[in-house]
Amino acid sequence: MMLAAAAFALASYTFKPNTSLPFTAVYDKCGGGNVSPELHWSNAPRGTRSFALILYDPDATGGWYHWVAYNIPGSISELRAGISLQLAEVGATSFGQLRYGGPCPPPGKVHHYIFTLYALDAKRIGPTGMTGPRAEAAMRNHVLGRATITGLYKR
């Protein structure tokens, strides 16, 4: 009997799935520390040459990209909290910045912050500064697997 391969998984020591993101992760213009959470992953698909990471809020009007990173070396399996992604190309958030931009929803309902890590068969998918939609289009034919974790935040 063959054993099934373990699933590609994304986790964090900073927050548990479907729980509130800490105030340190909240966008600085909303009073937080704007420190990206620690993320780690396991069981990347065979043939992974790089990773891309998208942090997206589907609850914001029109959706909102909070973090866009790609060309992350396939040899690593963790991004420490507050990392400056010099090791990867950083894309433009919906804030128009080339860095992590934490939660900053209007007061009211809970927003879902979906961290999606893509395992890619390409070492590079594009230049610095691609927007979330451009990065997603560039990686579309290179995705070997994806793993997600969702954090929550409400003001």
C-alpha cells in the first residue's frame, strides 16, 4: 500500500488560523506596528523552484492586496516576523507600497486576511513592483501547489 504524501501546509506562530491578527501586524496608519507575521510551511511540492506570497482581504470593497512577494527561493521554508524581503522581489500593495501593509479596515465588520503561498516551478516570475493581479497572472502557469492561512481583524 502506498502512503499519501503530506499536504503542502502554511502556518504561523504569530496567530492561529481563523483568529485575530495581533495589533503588531496592523497597518501603522491605523496605529499598529505594521510587522508582518511569522509564516512557515512544509511539504512543498516536488519541483518547487520558488514561492510567491499574496496577502489579500476579500472583504474590502473591490478586494485589497496587503502583501505581494515573489521569487522567494524554493530552498527556504519560513519568513520570520517583520522580515524585509530583500531575498525576493516585492510587489505593490493596494496601498501603493513595496512592503507589507497590515490590516486597516473601516470600523465595523470582521475582515478576513488570506495569506496564500504558491509553490512555483519557475525561479523567477517577474520584476519588482508587480501589483497583486499582475503577479497572479505571471504565476498562473507555474503553480505546483498552494497553501493558505486566514487571519481576522476588526476595528
